[in-house]
Amino acid sequence: MGKGERIWTAALVVIGDEILSGRTQDKNIAQVASWLQVQGIRLTEVRVVPDVMEAIVEAVNALRVKHDYLFTTGGIGPTHDDITVDAIAAALGVEVIVHPEARKILEDYYATRGGLNEGRLRMARVPAGSDLIPNRMSGAPGIHVENIFVMAGVPTICAQMLDGLTGTLEGGAPLLTETIGCWVAESEVANLLREVEAAHEGCQIGSYPFFREGKTGANFVIRSTDPETLRSAVDTLCEGLGELGKDFTPGGI
């Protein structure tokens, strides 16, 4: 393997008693794996651990040194058994602090939702030295510390955090993107987007709805590290929009 061709790897720790008991079916393994593949990084190991401090610390310490990146999902909510932040701080030997920017994000988010209480403020706690991962959906941000990315367990929120990280990880193959804009409600084309993505391995389509001039529209951002896959996905999406009778705008609206 020549210089610059080494394969960058990632591991994932899925945290939560509800996954191990079967009450909740994990969707994040597939989601994180396919997202990493689009970045050109390989997910090579996954562990599922309970909401137990020692188990999380052990998994984090074993995997963060074996891989370029470590992702965790779960255990960063407002309740007493959400101990992921404490466990990662313990694994790294640093203290837990309230991140001022995270506190401000939560204050703003909950201003019209009953205000910050002790439980909600827990979601501003981070291991010292952390940066935040944006989350447009529910206010509470994810956390990036050293080579560890701490994500929400709720798959839709985890997806938002992954989207915020897209194209930012060192070692990934350069991401190529194309944008297609369309005056259409996202729900009308959700099946088409899923079909196009499923038919093009290593391709990811992000949908970004907007409301302008009294009309609903969306920009679709197609991403891949492979130019031919990207071109094929764009062509297939445009054909599909045409078949639905929708006008589209290459480059976005």
C-alpha cells in the first residue's frame, strides 16, 4: 500500500440497556457505518455495552487507541442513567465541565419550552477540552473530544449530528457533492430519495427543506467519493423528479 493510501478506521460503541434487552432495535450501527463509508472511512468494530460506568470506560479506552476514530451513541440525555459523558471523562482522565456554549444553546432552545431545569442542564456537561457537534433538531449538541465523537442514541438526532460532521474528518477520501433544487414538499419525494440512495452504494443524499415566497421547496445534496457514482445518482434523481412532473434546478435553489 503506497503512501497516502492507508485505510482510516473507526469503531462504534452503542450504549444502552434498552438495546441489550431488545426493547429498542438499534438503527445507529447501519447509519454510522454507511455515513463513514461515504466519508471513505471504514467502520471495523462495534461494541454494545450497558449503562454501566466500568463497561463504557473499558470499551472507550480499548477502542480509542485501536482506531483513528471512535463514535459512541446513547446515554447523553437528561436523566440520571445518562452517564456517557462521565464515563468518557473518566476514560480520558479529565473532569466534567458545563460547556458555556452548550448551556447557551440549551437556554435558547428551552426558552419557549419551559426553561432550563437541572435535568436539561445535564446535557451541557462535557469532558474538559471538548468541542460541540451541532444538532439542529433538539438543541442538545453532540461532543467531540480527542478522537471521540459522542452522539445521541435517537437515530434522527444522531443523523443530524453526523450531517454536521460530514466532510470534516481527516483521512477520509475527498467528498464530491452536487446539489439539485426543487419546488416540492420533501414528503412527496422521500421514496425517490431513498431508492436513488439505495441504488448507489457509497452515496448519500441529504434533503434540506425550505419555505420561501409562500412556497415549499428542498435542496438535495448528493455526496460520494466516487465521481461516476455521484454522476449516476444525480442523473437518476433528476430523471425521477422529471417522471414525477417536477421541475428541478441543478446547483440548487
